[in-house]
Amino acid sequence: MSITKTSKGEAQVGYFESRPASDFYFKEILYEKKDFKATITINRPFNYNAYSTTALRELATAFEDAAFDDAVGVIIYTGAGDRAFCTGGDVKEYEREYTARPRDYWKYMGLFSRYLESIMNAGKPVIARINGMAVGGGNESQLACDLAVMAEHAYLGQVGTNVGSVACGGATQWLPITVGDRRAREMLLLNERIPASQALEWGLVNRVAPSITCNGVFIEKASKEQIDKAMSGSDGYAIDLSRLDQEVEAMCQKLLLKFSECSRYTKQQVNFFKDFAWYQTIGHARDWLSTHYTSLEPLEGMRAFVEKRKPDYMGLRQRAATGGSSEFMWGAYKQECPSCKAAGIPEDFEFCGKCGKKL
């Protein structure tokens, strides 16, 4: 709460006065407010800007502050560096924390929902400045935004069925109304990369900005080979985000020269189908995902990610096809020890885990 003075010198109490961005001591995001623009940056480049549980809390707080600040007219959302906008949830954290305590993933999904809803309900235009790859929850994050400007070297994609999860934190809800049913299914089931030119053609983004230079000169419509060289910094090729920033700034200026209340209600009305799909499904998704974390698919998928190997997809299929368990690592909890009468022993165990006798 703050106290300000009216033009007549009278005291006026306000609960939503503008606060400096420096008031917030964020650890995993950067926050800046200037010239009626707020910029929120996921600052985890060491992890390709994958959000952690802490980052989700900080992101929701920053979006709420920007939403309530009358000195902010447009919100820019981006990632640190030039490799990644956001790569979704921190799979290492998932493997370490949530496959061990699946009930906590329900709580985590509550934070994730709050974060995405803070974007959708900001009451102000949110521009996704896609400075690098946006995959998994990163693509869902940019879908939650109102507008998107994408660097040409970046790509979009979903990864859920690759890692033992389901992209029901926005992608299954919003891709069909953004790109159409068939294209949505292609992204969600095949998990292939969508390059910038294709993203623009499909309507996943509004603008694509050149981001590849050769000896300091921008290349329009760079090829995959040129992008690869720029990513590795070879043969004089490099990544330059200045044209991306120009496109974002031009869009900001156009948005600022509009009436704020009309813009807010326009956003609310256009959100109808996005809100409808989201609120009809996210509660169910939250429960299903937390329950699914008790099974073998996320354990195998996320452990494979951490161990930098391919998941054993066919091994799980073979288990199910031959009458085994594809849900439990050591089979269903069906055996009973004839010696000590311990129950609930996995059916693949040969010895009792309590007394050590052969089963």
C-alpha cells in the first residue's frame, strides 16, 4: 500500500501503485520496466531456459505485477541468450523430485497453471520474443501469449510422448485452435521440429525476424546449413538478435498507441476459445499427470534424458505384448512371501525384499 497526493494536496491511499522492478529479488528470472514496457526473461541459459519450480513462482509474480502496474502497457516475454526461449519444465528436476513423489507433481501443476493463467489474464498484450528454441512447455508458454515474434534460427516443437509425459499444459488445448486438428496431431504425436518459416506459415507466430549473419551481414531466409554454421559460430556465421528486437519494439509501439481498456477487453473476448479449452481440461490433466508419474513411462523417459540415452520405447511395448507389466518396473505388486508372509511384492522379484527367502 502507498499514499499519494491528489492535485489538491489530499492524501490518497493506493494498493496497486507502480513498484520498481528492482523491488523484486528474483533468482531465476530477470525483470525490467521501462517506457511503458515490462520485460520478463527466464534466466536459466545453462539449462536452455527450462523453468524450475522456483522459476514458475517468480514468473507468475512478475506477470501479476506487470498486469497491475498502470505504468506498463505491453509485456515482453523472452529467454536469456540466443539458444532458447524456453524448453519447458526442468526434466532433471522432474526425474529427481516428482518421479519420487508423484503427489507433489499435482502441486507443481498448480503452480504451472497459475503461471500460464497470469499470462492469459494479464489484461495487457503479451509478446513472446522467441529468441531460440521453444519446445515442450516453452511452446505452450508462447501459445499463452497474445503475439509472437520469432528469430529465424529458432524452432518450435512438442516433446511429451518422447519423455513419458503429455503436452496437456496448453498444447493439446490450444494447438488445434491455432493450427488446426491435423497439424496439431502431427506436432503432438511426432514431436518434430517446426522451423521458423513453417511456424509463420502455420500461424504459430506473427513475425519472423532474420537472425543469421555472415561476416556481419544479415542473411534473409537462411538455410538450415547456414543456421547450423551460425549456431556453431563457424565460417564467419553468427547469430544476431538486433532485427528481432527491432520487430518487437515496432510491435510494442503500435500496441501502446491504442486505448488500454479497449485492448484489455479485446484480449478477454479473443481468449474465449482458449479459456474454454483450458478450463475444461486442465484440472483433469493435472490429476492424470500426477497419477501417471507413478508409472514406468515417465521414469524411463526422464531417466533416459538425464543419462543422455534413448528411452527403451520398444522394451515397454514388448513387455505389454508378452503379458508383462509396462506400468511397473518390477511388475505388479502381487506376490506374497511364503516364509514371512510379506505381501505386495513385485511379481518379477525372485527373493523376498523383507526376509530374503526365495519366492
